[in-house]
Amino acid sequence: MQTFKNLPSVLVLAIAGLMSNAGSVFAQQTIPACQPPTAGEYLLLVVSPTADKRKQLRSALPPELKTVTCQYLNETVTRIGGFNRIDDANRWARYVSSIVGLSAIITTRPSEPQPTQQQQQTVSYNPQALKEGYAVLVDYFNRPELATSVQQTVGGNVGFASYGQRPYLLAVYTTNQTEAYNTLQKLNERGFYAILVDSRKVILLRSTVRL
């Protein structure tokens, strides 16, 4: 069996160093799950699967923005928190996209406490992809108050969703194509910028937007 006794001492030290580092590198590969946002906080999750991408992202951000590497929906992301307004989160999402070329997801949870278990389940931090069907989304152009008008137009609750790494109001999610088209037409007639998409590509963030 081969041993290290005939190798130069410098090379033996180098090999020993590599072997000792292997365990620590392997341990670092375990990435924790992302912590949910605090009440009233808007959270930016930037998809950054490689160490180079994460390093590039951090170098482009000011030091006061706290970043954490974590797992979100089976993706390795950089978690950036501390935003109190969706406008701020949207601005940084656009900045990351234009400067670093990385996609960002925005998520949040309401600031008010929910008195019932059903309400807690409705607004809890549990993003999930919608199943097969149709989703009618409304671009609210950084004006969350539009949710009231959208709700009045569709005659039901309005949700909060992400599509193509951008946030939207979810006006309708249905398997009925006619219902989806009718809702789309109604919203467009009222002056909203509404789109109809494959619901399987939509991530539901909150079932109901608290008005």
C-alpha cells in the first residue's frame, strides 16, 4: 500500500490540508431554509445558485442591506430583508435585475394579527405554485390600494402572487376558461392592465390581500 513517507514534506502538508478542508467544504454545502418575513416586512429573494453569482450580487449591494444565503422552493437564493414598503422592494428587485442580471421574488405577510385560525392559514408564509388552470393577474404598478378596485370589479377576494419573478394581484384563479376570459375582459374594460396566464407558472403568495 502506498504511503506519504517518500513524498516531500511540503507536498505531504498540502495533501493533508486538502483532506482536512474537504470535510468543512462538504459541511458548508448544507444551506438552511429561508426564514419567513417579519410582520409587515417585504422580503426580496434573489435566485443565485452559484457562489460566483452570490459574490457578484453582494458586491453590487450596499453593506447596510443584510443578505443571507438560504433555500426557497428548492432554489438557492440570497435573502434580502428589511423593506417596509413594496415600492422599496420593487426598486431593489429592478436594480438587481438590471445590474447583476438575476431574478428576484418579492414576498410578504400582513402586519396586523389575525384572530382566527382560518385567517392565519390564508395569510401565512406558505408560497406555493398554483395547479393547472387559468390565472388572471393585474399589474398594480406599485399601488397596492388598487386591490380595492379590483376586488369590487371581480366581486370577490383578490390575492397576491408572483409571475415571471414579478408581483401581481391575483384577480381570478379558475379551471373555467370562459370565466377567466370574461374576468380579463371586464378588468381591461375598467382600465386595469390585466393578463391571462397558465396558472401553473404562478406562485401564490397570499390568498387574500388585506385591505
